Amino acid sequence: MCIARGLSLRSGFIGLIILLAFTTQGCVEGEPPANTPNTPNILLIMADDMGYTDIGSFGGEIQTPNIDALADTGVKFSNFHTSVSCSPTRSMLLSGTDNHIAGMGNMAELLTSNQRGKPGYEGHLNNRVVSFAEVLRDGGYHTYMAGKWHLGHEPEHFPHARGFERSFSMLQGGASHWSDMTGLQATTQPVAKYSMDGKELHELPPDFYSSRSYADFLIDAIRENRGDGKPFLAYFAPTAAHDPIHVPEPWLSKYRGQYDDGYEVLKTRRIAGAKRVGLIPESAPAPGRHPKTKPWDSLSSELKDWESRAMEAYAGMVENMDYHIGRVINFLKDIGEYDNTIIIFTSDNGPNPWYSEEYPGNAGSEWMKQFDNSVANIGHPGSFVGYGIGWASASAGPLDYFKLTVGEGGIRTPLIITGPGVKGARQTDSFAYVTDIMPTILELTKLEHPETYRGRNVERMRGRSLAGVTSGSQEHTYAKDAFIGGEMINGKWMRKGDYKAVLVAKPFGPATWQLFNMIEDPGETRDLSKEKPAMLEELKRAWDRYAKNVGVVLSK
């Protein structure tokens, strides 16, 4: 079959491409040969706001067979960490260095007056860093991206400007998963922004659904350049499972009745699941109910119905994302590229504790009145629902806290790496950090990080390659005495070996330093600060050095 380059097979995308006045550039008959062996393709998948135990291979009940198959053949990292929210994590992913250096010292939406204009607080991926897409593109790779960007809303900061030759992206923090382009916030983001190949889009195809449409675009982008001898980097960044919770049938109805026992029961089950698959020790204590979470038994029957339905739709949304990840993987198998592709799967942070009304400016606004958030309409177009703090705590399973905090539930996420050269079918408990992804990709592709890029000096990568761990040639990436830390929204953390000093900021935490043994107590239930004051002070001093080194400016 002859397929015109630049044209999508889906009718909605044909309409969109006509809208952009794309032209046919010829066609290729038959299936061209696969890429040259030993030059691996890269498929990098980053889910959005997904909890630590939301996938089956990490102890959850949601059916995610395609992601779980990656875990079965690859290396499953039980101790992988990110930032507390979307854009800081993505800046570290793209650059291999700290978010305070890369331009996302705080989310653009949350910048305070004392942070604006400071180095590292530009609110977009800045020119102090080079992205892995830029390095791979200049190193001979095709570079494709589909999904969430959140690293700059202006054309000079679009994915196309940072190394992606083809891209279809939602540019902001979150949006409707349907074609209406509704944003997240009444005052600052009432309408979401999208771009394709460097041009802003002003409408989406009528049949748009985020996970499916991004998968379609990525498949078409890979297909159109097949046979030219160049490997590809494909960055697939679904906006699932970020709220608003939207999902089509049959996934919307699949989990009916499965969460009627409530979020406390689910958290207990997820903890047992995490122990069953070996993520945490059998002896690890369970974190208690967060004080901001209402006991399930205290809810009215009407509110229980609403809460249960929100979680049912969320579970369907995660499974739907897995289905479309499977479509991309099966496409690679069909065209003979799967065995030559390194696949990396992770999430940008932990599960979101906010309901839709809790975004700044939403509560009581006229903008919020447009939505029908009745039980019957949850998940459908015209709804705007987040599943709230109770289910977020449950999604974190054995970990305490959630997104927006530096508790483990906010910054520990799944990581799976599989493909050629990976010694698979195993789990590692070695510490890993999101800044390690770019160094890993560069080592696997045999490309060097430049000291200068297009006439400007660029910051070195602070992360370390995980390739030694994935190949089985080394057990750990970081030495026992290495200090690794971070900061976001005034939350602070610092690791050394088995210990973590952490200050979880208000309104979710006590805003005081605590100390935990992360091997024995991954749920951060037993504060050791009084038993080991010298250890706590050592880690606090290390955090002060880190903050000075990367240029932390705390919010005021």
C-alpha cells in the first residue's frame, strides 16, 4: 500500500493536516528494510500524574498488560525519583540536569514575585541546556514527539525549537482529553494551547482523544521516514492520567463497582500488591491516612458514589493509555524495529491530590459552571473531574503523600527499561533519578554531550547513566556516600545511601525536617531525626550546598 508522506490514516488528522496546508511529498511502495543493527532506536514514554502502584507490575489491579510486558522483559526500577510536578521533571528529563538550572526552578504557573527574572526561573526550558532531542537530531537521528510538553508556551520554546523535527503537543500543564481544547484553570488557562511542527493549532479534529491521537501521530511520523537508514527517537508523552478524567468506552465502564469499598481499602490492597511483587520489604510499615483525607465511612452515600465513579473512570483511563502504548509497540514489531528499540517507560511525578475546584481561580468561577460533573457524566465530554486526595493516596500505595510534595508518593515513580543490551526480567532497588535518563540515552546511542551548542556554552549533565545497571555490569549507579537532593514549591529532600532527610512543605506536610531509613521504611512512617541527629544535620548541610550550587530561590 502506498502512503503519502505527512498524511495520517485517521480521518481527523487528514482534516487537521489539510487545515495546516500540508502537501504530499511522494510515497514509498512496500516495506523498506529495518534500521542498521547496533544503532538503536529510542522510544521514551512518560505518563502524566500516574501513581506508583497504578500498573500491574508495580502491584496494582488496573490492567496494564503492555507496560507489564515491558517489565517482564526489561529492568524494573523500584527506587526511581522525579520532581513533585510536571514541568520541573520534564526539564530534567530533557536536559539531564537540575530543574533550577534548566529553567524550571518553579512551575511557570506558580512563580512568585521574588523568583521571576532569576536565573533558572525562566518558566521554560532555557538556553543554558541542550536537550537530548537536539543532541540526537544532530547525531543523525529522526526526532519525534507527541503529547505533553509543558516546557514553554511561545513558538521559540515549542518542541520544534528544541530538537524535534516532528511534534504534536499540548503545550500546557493539562487539558481536556477531547477535542474541545478546554484548559485547566479559569483565569490563566481556560483554553489549552497545542502545536504541530512549530505552528500553533487553533482547533483539533472532531474525533480527537489524547492517548489515541498522540499514538496515531507518532506511528505516522515513524512510518513516513522508514527506509532512509536513520534511527529514530520517539518521545511519547500521553497526557493520561492527568485530570480532567476523561476516557471513552469500553474503558469507562470496565471498572464499575470495583472501588465501592473506598480509598482506604484500595490503599491496603495496593500495599499488599507492592509487597507481593517485591517493590518493598514485607516488614515495611504502612503509612496512615493523610489528615486532609476524610474517612471513607464518614462520607454520605451520594458522595461515595461520586468518589467511586471518579476512580473507576481513572482506572479506565490508565488502561486506555496502556492500550495505546501497546499500539505503538505492536507497530514497531510489525515494521521490524522492535528488537532494535530501547524502550523507557516512566511517569513525571506521583498522583494528583487536587479536585478540579482546587486549581487556583477555579472555585466558584463562572468558568467552572460550564461543566456537568454529575456521577452519570464523569469521564464524558463536558465533565471536569479530578479524583482527589483519598484516591491519590491509594494510588501511591505503600508510599506516603502524592504529587506537589517531596514525600515518596510525590517523587517516586515506576521506571522500566528494556531493549537491546538490557539484561532483563529483573528488578533493581538501586537509586535512580530523572536526570539519569539523558545520560543513559546518550551512552546507549554512543553520542556525546557537548560543552557548547550552536555558539553558546551549555551546562553539564548532573545525572549519571543507568546503562551499567541495565546491562548488569554494575549493581548501583550512585555510591553509598553520594548526596542527591532536590527542591520544589519549598519542599526539600536530600538522600545519602539508605537515608533521606525531607521537609514536606505546607499545606500537606509539617514543614519541619524529618529523617527516614528508605530501605526499611519507604512509607516514611518512623521519623529518626531524634535518634540520629548527626545524620540529619549532615544531610541538611548537604541540602544547603546543593541549593547554593543550583541557585534555589524559595517561594515567598
